[in-house]
Amino acid sequence: MNTSSIKRRSIDILEGDAKVKSKNLTIPLFITIIMAFLELSGLPAALFINVQILDIDSTYFILMTNFFIGFVICWVFSKTILKHWPWGLSFDGIGKGFRRYGRPAVIATLIVTLSFCIGLMPFDYSPSVGKVLVEGIIYYVGVSIMEELYLRGLLQNIFEKCFENRRNGTWLAVLFTSILFGLGHVSFGQPVFTVVAKVIWAMALGVYFGAIYVKTRNLWVPIFLHFLIDLCGIPFCFSTGNVYPPIATITCLICYLTLGVYGFYILRMNDRKE
């Protein structure tokens, strides 16, 4: 076999591998898009859910219904077509991962929650227990599972597979996923500074969650830490206002950027060990 034939065969093999890889990533990418749509649009639940219980905002029931739909989709595919996908949903190592990487999140959550309490005081609303449970806790359980499933469990793994032949492939996967995570937190009804700050600190948190997922390969660890950090929103249940107080905005930015820096440190240490 001459040299040109060997080169042609090598090219054919590489093109074949690329097609197989593209095919293998199509379904995970499709599920990622569906789950992002469910969370960001409120559809299809907004078309048929109109529930009013106690003083709970009906929007939460709409979003939680979509979360449930997303969970069912992931569960079905994880048991069938994507049963070999590296979700990282084993319960082994959760405690170890949290003890090793979760303490900064606990400290940040306490500081940020205190800043919200200070900024929102005096509280002008007495919510029902149901409102606090649903809007302040149960909803955030759904958010943390939903976002970590399609962002870290699916999208970050997709990026890692796309960049697997690059020396800094893992870093790129974490960064790209974090950027999309941040952009997904663009919100209306807040001052421009708050919107920009929220996108920035969401990107930083994405680096933190992504780095921990890379290090532990256990999705439950970033899910739990994501939930823990979101608990800082509970003080809003006791206020009629929905705008972030300046002191809370600045505190969030400082604390979460610090977690992002810690995430980069985790990635760096992971590279050295490898």
C-alpha cells in the first residue's frame, strides 16, 4: 500500500470517528436544549397550569411542573439510549466531596443571606409556612437538580468530549458551560448594575460547580452546593420587594467571584495531579 493510500485511509478513519462522535452527542445536546427551554420559557406548563394555593405565586407551580417533565425526560433517556452517559449520579462519595469542597459555599451562603436580611429590612410581609417551603426551599431543590443535570451532567460533558484532544479541553468545557450558565441568569425588572453583576457572579458559580464536578465526577455534589447557595433567597419571602438591595448585590458579587477563583484553583490542582 503506497503512502497516499495510507493517508487517505487515515483521513477516512478520522472522518468516520468524527461522524460517530457527532452522532453520539446529538441526543445529549437535544435533551440539553429541551431542558433549557423548559426552564427558561415556562412552556408547556404555562399553557395548562393555573394553581393558586395560599399566598404562593402560581409561577412556581408552573416552573416546578416543567422541572418534573425535565426529570422524567432525563430518567427515561438515562435508562435507555444514554445509559452509558457519564452523568455521575452515584451516591458514593457525596459526603467526601462536600466536606472537601463545600465549606466555602457554606460560608458564602451565610454571608450573602445576612446581606439580604440587612438590605430588605424592615420586612413588610408575613408569609404562610407553605410559601416559605415552596418558594424558599422546594423550588430551589428543583432548580439545582434541573440546572446541574443539563448544564454539568449534559452540556459540560458534551464540551469535554468535543475538546478531549486538546490539552486544555477540560478548562474550555467548564468555561463555556459557565458562560452559558451566566447568560441564562439575565433577568428583567432589576437595575442594570444588578443584571450585569448577576451574570458575572453566575459565571463564577458555574466555574465553581463545574470544577467540583470535574474533580469528583459526582453530580450530586454540585447539585447540593447549588441548592445550598440558592437558599440565600429565602429572605425575599418576607418582603414585598423583588429588587436586590445594593449591599446584597455587592456581597453576592464578592463572595461568588471568590468561589469562582476557588474553582479555578481546583482545576489547576486537578491538572497537576494528572
